[in-house]
Amino acid sequence: MACLDAAGTWLPRDSEPPGVMSGDSETQRISTAVNGQPVDIDALLTHLRDRATLEHAAGVLMARYELADAPTAFRALRTAALRHHVGLDALARALLVAPRPWRDGRWFPPRVWRSAPELDFLPASSTIRPTGMLWAALDRVTDRAQTAQGDIQSVTTNRTGLKLERAEGFSAEFFQHFAHVEGDATACGIALRVREPITVTDVTKSGIFDRAALESLVVENVRAVYSIPLAGPNGCEGVVSVHYRRSGQAPSKATCDELSRIASQTTAWLHWYRRTATLDALEDLHHHRGRFPG
């Protein structure tokens, strides 16, 4: 077990036996093997849930708009998702929870279009999508933290884990290892759960990383980590982390405040985009009755 000290640093409890990593217990992802090949059960179950959601959404479209078959409904969902740059799974879930369209053909009452929240690390005239936004945020965070190593993650579709969007200053092996994170075996995973910045002053002594994660960090010459959740009143959208090569190295108080401000702006923008683009995609889907030109 591990705990946060008053400064926000994640430290091992004295009662934890030496050499035991918190990721070696119940926080590990469930896995097994088929024909000698490892199988990630959590990922498999998530895939099956997402597939079931898509099939349910396709059935709704077929019944509501009298579409010919399921492939036509899938194409309609995919087209609307691509046109508005939203996730296919997210659009399918939104379709299932949204109220039925009005009898006069409208779906949602007239909406007041709200402009995007301010991002002072991007030009006001910039037209940007979520991926580009995350990249820009990471660039600003690593610049302010004066480090060449950093990464930014978005929440997974089930909002229990993190998907790595970009890693700066790391190898391809690092990206592969941390492509998907669940549980409390990393600083970013803890930041996602507690919705507070997490400081690790020495990864080799923190006691929170599982063995594989620790080995990956050491190979990349990472000794200290600072992870900031992209969290706000509407939930957490991801985590951005900066990494240092020396133990004990960390952002100053002023820098931490600056990084938190960047994270807050990023969070507000992502929530605005997700809500605005999803409703736009649903209205587009309804306007074309599931039958897009071409």
C-alpha cells in the first residue's frame, strides 16, 4: 500500500515489505494465455462492451429511420463520427441515452452555440481538433517545466483508464508499454483516480510502480515524475506528465501553478468540444436520417 504525504508526494507506507510493488497485487490488469499467447481480459471485455453498444445503436437507427440493414447503420454512425471528429463508441453511447427526436422532426431544442473556451497557449484564430489540442498542451507543459520528456493521455471510453496520445522524448518501446494504463501502478493512474497532481521524487523508491513499469522508466533514464490530471467540474479528461532525469527534481511552486492553469484550460476545451461535437454529430445523423450522400 502507499499514501500521499502533505506535499502531494506518493510514498510507500512503512509497513510495506521491501521489494513489494503495489502493482503486484489487486491493481494489476487481469490476464491469461491462449495457445501460449498473453490475452488482456480487461481489454477484451471492453472491446466486447463497445461492440455491443455499436450493435445496439445500429439497431436503433435501423428501426428509427427504416434503414435496410446493419451495415448501412454502421456506415451512418461512422460517417457522422468522422465528419465531426468524435469517437465512434462515444457517438453510439450518446445516441442510446439521448431522448427520441421530436414528432415535428427536430431532435434537440434550438441550441445556443457557445464559442470555445480560451486557450492562451494557442493563437485565438487557431482551428484545432482534440488530438492537435493535446499535442499543443504537452508542448507548452514540457516547455514550462523545462524538461524534454513528457506525455499526455486521454481517458479511455469506459473512463477507468488512460490512453497514451503522445510521448515526447521517449522511445517506441515506452509508448508501447504505456499505450494503455489501468489501476494504481503508475503516477498517472493515481492522478486519474484522486484528481490531484502526483509527485514522485524517485521512481526507484516510490513503491507505486509495478515491476514492468519501473523497468521501462529506468531504461528511459526517468527518475522523477510529476503528473497533473486534466480534471474539472465535469470529470477528468486525461493526465499530462513531465519526467526528469534526476531524483528529487520537480517543478517549482510557480511552475506547478502554471501547469495546473494549462491543464484547467485544456480540460475546459476538451469538455466543450466533446459536448458540442457530439450533439452536432447526432443532429447531422438525424438530418440525413442515417443516409448520408455518397
